Amino acid sequence: MKDFLKAASLGLALPVSAFAQSFVVNDIRVEGLQRVSAGSVFAALPVRVGDQIESLEIQSATRALFRTGYFQDIQIGRENGVLVITVRERPAISKIEITGNKAIKTEDLLKGMNDNGLAEGQIFKRATLEGLAQELQRQYVAQGRYGASVKTEVKELPRNQVELKVIVDEGSVAAIKHINIVGNSVFSDDELAEIFELQTTGWLSWLNSDDKYSREKLTGDLERLESYYLDRGYLEFKIDSTQVSLSPDKQSVFITINISEGDVYTVSDVELAGDPVVPEEEVRRLLLVREGQTFSQVLMTTTSDYITKRLGNEGYTFAEVNGIPEANEEDKTVKVTFFIDPGKRAYVRRVNFRGNTRTSDDVLRREMRQMESASASSARIEQSKVRLERLGYFKEVQVETTEVPGTSDQIDVEYTVEEQPSGTIGGTVGYAQGSGLVLGANVQENNWLGTGKSVGFAINTSRYQSVANFSYTDPYFTPDGVSRGFNVFYQERDYSEINLSSYNTTTYGAGVSFGYPISEISRVGLNLGFNHLELSTHSSSVQEIKASPRPIAGVDGVVSLDDVTEIRTDLSEAVEAGSSLDFSEPVAPELLDTDFNGFVDLYGDEFDTWSVTTSYARSTLNRGILATRGASQRASVEIALPGGDLEYYKFIYTGQYFRPLTKDLTLRLRTRLGYADGYGDTEQMPFFENFYGGGFGSVRGFERNSLGPRSTPAEAYDLVSCAVADGVYSKTCYVLDPSTGQLVSDPVTARRPDPFGGNILIEGSAEVIFPIPFVKDQRSMQSAFFIDAGNVFSTSCGFSQLNCYDVDAEHVNVSAGVGLTWITGFGPLTFSLAKALRENEDDEIEVFQFSLGNSF
């Protein structure tokens, strides 16, 4: 027969008579287990076989089993010498369903429940579920959703299982209707409200949600308010109280802040204490706080940071510098003392890298200016970080220094990088604005196989060009950073397909280049190249390329204007009769003479040139792609050397500058200048080396290459069929006007002047870079409002060239708009929407533009 004791979960009241006498446990038997293993029970049970137990031991064993959380009922009894434990397990969770949540993601809620032991397959604990529901509701309240409610339902299922339902009604975020600051007399309510992140409802609140109350945002605003006063000398400023009240419908929030401003304090003295390590005069040069100034907390903390960084540059990485103000309430002055504790000089044990799954450690390590085993320098550590960012391989670079355990003078430096696409690889089948259908295969990779080397090769064809090229650059040809590169190429281009004058080129060549660093931010370059170019002109090639009128292939003679009607009538009759007629006469060469010579007439159509290009580049940009601060400039001079078929020179300067305007806005200024001309035996600049403007990287809002001088269309003349043999037209003739002795022009064949380019380029742009709304990761995207200005000019305009001017501010084109660049795996994808604000007579407007492969 069994004697049982029933144990309650909140307290155990066991009749002593049930186990009036102690007994020795000969065996332990557990009954009622379904999912919980017997091993888990025995592990929690404080009783073992062979133990002699009494009522107190039974109570202790019951409590221990309840503490496991696995059981909702436990009975312990005795059957002769066997201790019998009968349990009823808590139900298992079969399914969890969450509905109604939007502000907090379902996966985040499930993760939080799982961390607290509520997950499918786990033992159900009602108290845990209720606690989580209350915590979730508190989170919604912290977001300003005071009307939010969280309900839970537990549905029992067969086989001791339950289904949990969490029903969320998030409600709406309460909007701030009024912020009242009480006690301010020096600064107005409007001045103080501007420093707050929280604002009352405005016309842009739907976009930036600045009127949605949040406890964290209010805490930050109060800190900003305090700093605002402390930075202006109000050392006694304090926030007395803050009240946040809610309207009865829980939709409106009213905030009241009570403050005491106090008086303005002036700095009476600035002292240094502790061990500065570096000469005191150097430290004093870093002091932003000066005697006689109005006290400013931001100047004091910034001074502490400057001194800390200065000591860090000397290897004192763990230095502590604290500015302590000592106020004198009688004369309203404050004495500022900077306590300096340099600590021990630290040395770098290791420099480690994380996150570079593609790029090898060697590529990152060669950018390091902080060496292992050397004394740590904050400046060198930060400089190494900046050099990694400028590579353009990474979205983000972070650096962290950690103390080596067991030492007081060693640190490890760890750089964590997040890689991004640094080139394009693959086949191409698509359509591009300005080039049409594009077919080909190409690779352009600035971080080839993670080696940091730049490799590009391509075979592409489009209606504009067919290209085959190969290029290679090793940025560390020598360990000290001398770069070397070379390229070979072959290309055929039809410029009439990209909004330029009508001509074709076939070009092949090769080049070798070297670069030498002259400082951390500057380098010079040298390029030697050979180029072979063959020109092919069309019948419609403009006069600047080849003079016209010119004979056309297949034209056999000339006929009089007076005979045209008769010829056409007779030809028609002759065709019907199948007879032969011939009214043609030989072409009179004097009729095709011209006083104007094109480039091909003067210099031919095939050229071999040797060129040398020198360049200087300087960059302090924070990133290699989509920079947001710093500046860069590059100047180059290309000279086609004497001894080649052409002699000319080109000067190009590009520069850009970034300046933060606010936390989210950055000003970017950009310019591109160019000048070119011929020298020696080449009296005019080769037209195929002209500058062009318009489109991306130039003046957006105007068609690509459309700015600047226009060409002079070739003269076209009327042609007629002037001979027939056996009923078939066999000859074509020019038409001559006997009254003037000139060929008759054909207006049907007249063409609009094409862009021809010029030898002077002036471009500039001002942009305000802003974050894209609703996009969390902004590191691969950049948007900007812009104003572009510029044009292409010429110092040798032809007498009949349209839109051709020497440098003249009156003829500078201007446009404004918005642009977006997105770094994708296929290259930079760029869009712009622009409006022309000033244009010249023959300019071509293009409001929307896009490009794949060029940044704006």
C-alpha cells in the first residue's frame, strides 16, 4: 500500500504523521513522465538510494523538483522501501502566433520569447508569458504608443500541449502638441526649441517623425539643453523638473521643463596638474580655454580630448585628462584645472583584421602606419584607418584598441572592415542611354582576387564602338608604394552615334605608367604611350574635318539646271522605250574647289604619336567611393612628343571639396578645367582630342557631349539621274545653275550642326549631399541637390561655326536638379533629374539621365 503526500507550488504543508518514522530509501521510482527525462528528475532530486529520510527531506525534494519548472503537480509516496514520485508535467508549447505587430518585427518578438524559454517545443510557463506581455507593452509605451495593448491567449491541445496567441494592438504614436520651457529669461523659447530633436507637429513631421514622443529622445534633448547653457557660461544651470502629460484620448503629449539658468561665469585661471609627459608649452598650445573667456564646457572637454590625443601620439594610449571647473560664487568666476594622468607608455603587440573575406591581409597591412612592436600612436592608428577607407574596397572601417590581458603596457589593434563591390565582372547584354544595344564580356576589378591590384580586360561592341583592351596596375610595385601599370588596346568608334560629328576612328596602342608617393596624401605620376590612329570620313563629314564640296563616289558628271526637267522627261520616256540616253558631262573640278581646308586636308588621315603625361594628385578624402569629407585635386599635362605625326599638349585639372553643413548635410564643390593646343608643325589642335561637355560628370540637364562649339555641315548638292541604258538608270550627276556657275544646293540633305568640342573646358558644381529617407544603410547610396555650370570654348572658332565662343561668362550653361548614385555589384548606378537654368541657342536639353558605371 502507498502513502502519498501532495505538495502545493506556493507552500508545502506536509502532515508529519504521513512519514511519522524515518526510513531508508532502497529504490526511487518516477511515474508520469512524458517529455522530461528521468535523468533530469534524478539530477534535481536531493535524495539518493541508501539515504535515510524524514518529512523535512521529503519537503526539500518536492521544492527542488518544482524549481525545475517542468511540473505543475508533484506527489511523493512510499511503497515499502521504495520512494515513489508521481508527477504531472507542464504542457509543451505546440505553436506561437503573433498578430497585429508592425512597429516591432515578429522575428524580434519571437527571439525575445525564445531567450526567456518560450519557444515551440519548450515547457510552457504562464508567469513568463505574462511578464513578457507586460514588458512588450512597456516597450510600446516607451515609443509613445500609450494606447497600445498586448493580450495573450492559451489554447489547450491534446497530449498535454498548448497553443499561444499574442494579440497586439499597437495603436498610434502620441504626437507632441506643446513643449513648454519654464524659467528661461536669457534665451527665448524658439531658440531653445531649435536644439531639441523632439518638436511639435509640423508640415514635415510625417516624414521625419520628430513629433513622436520617445523617452530616450527626451533624455537626449535634456542633455542638449544642459550642454547649451554650460557651453555659454551658465555653470549653475540645472533642470529642476520635467513633466510629461497625456491627453485623455492618449493621442497628444504635453511636455513641461522647469529650469534655473543661474549666472554667467568667466574663466579666472587655467592650470595643468599631474604629469604632462610632453613639454608644458606644447600642452598649453592645445588649450582652448583661456583666462578671461566666458566658461564653455565644450571647450573644456575638447581641450581634454586634444591633450589625450597628443599623449596618445607619444604612446600613452591609456592617458586620462580631466578638466575640473572650480566655481567662485562671489565673483562669478571659475578656475579650470586639467588633471593629466599619462599612465604607462603602451606598445602594440598585434595588428589584426576582421571582415576581409576577399581582400588578403597583406593588402590591408601595407596600408598600416602603426607597426607591431612599436609604441602605440593614436595618430598613426587613425591614419591607418583613413588609408583603408580611401582604398574604395570597403563600405566601412572601424578600429578598436584592447589591452592585452596580464599586461599594463601592451595593446592589440583590431581593424574591422565591411567589403563592398570594387569593380564589375561578367557578360553584358543590355541597353545604355547614348550607346544603344551593348554586347560583350568585361572585367574591371580594382581589387583583383583580393590582391589590391587593378586588372581590366574587355571585349565590347555597341552601335558606337567595338573595343578590346587590357590594363593592369600594381599599386605596390615596390614596397615603399611606387606603382606600375601598363595597358594595350584596340578600338573602332563611330562618333556619329554619340551625338558628335560624323567620322570613324580605328585606334590601337599601348602605354606604361609609374606613380611615386611624395607624402601620405600626395603622389606624382608618369605615363609613356604610343598611339596609332586612322581616320575615316563620311560624305557627311563636317568641313572642320574635311573640306566640302567634295566628289561623291558614284557621281559621274554634271548637268545644267535648265536641262533637268527635260532630262527627267526624256529619261522616263527612254526607260519606257528601253532605249539609251546620256546627258552627263565630266565633273568640273573647279566647281568643287574651296578656300577652307579641314584637318584631314592639312594633316592626313593616319597618325602615329608618342606621348608623355605627368600628373600630380593630392587627396584627403575619407573614402575612395562616395566620400563625404576631405578634398582632392589632380593636375596632369599630356604632351605629344616631337617626331610623331602630331604635336600638341593638354592640361587638365580636377578638384573637389567636402564640408559638413549639419549632422546630415554635406556641401560638395567640384571643378574640372582643361586647356589644349597644337604646337610645332601642328598648328591646330587635333579635333579628336577636343574637350566635350554635358551629361554626367559635367553639366547635367544637357545631352551628353552637346555643349560648346558646333561643326559646319558639309555642303550638299542636288543630284539627279542623268543617264539610262537599256531602261536602267546607270549614272548620277550634279546639277549646275548656269546663271551663277555654281552647283545647286539640296536643302533636303542639310544637317543640323553636330557638337564638335573645343580646346578649353570650364566646369563647376555645388552639391548638397543629403540622406535618402527610409533607407537605413546609406553607405552604398548617395543623393544630392546640385547646381552645375560650365561650357566648352574655343580659341580658333571657324567663321561659320555655331555656338562657338572664346571664354565668356555670358555663355556659361547652368542647370539644377537632384541626383542619386547607388554602388551595385554591376558598378555605380547613377540617375539625375535636372532643369536647365541658362542655355545657349543650339544646346540640347535632357531632363532625365541615367548611367551604369559612372558616378555623378
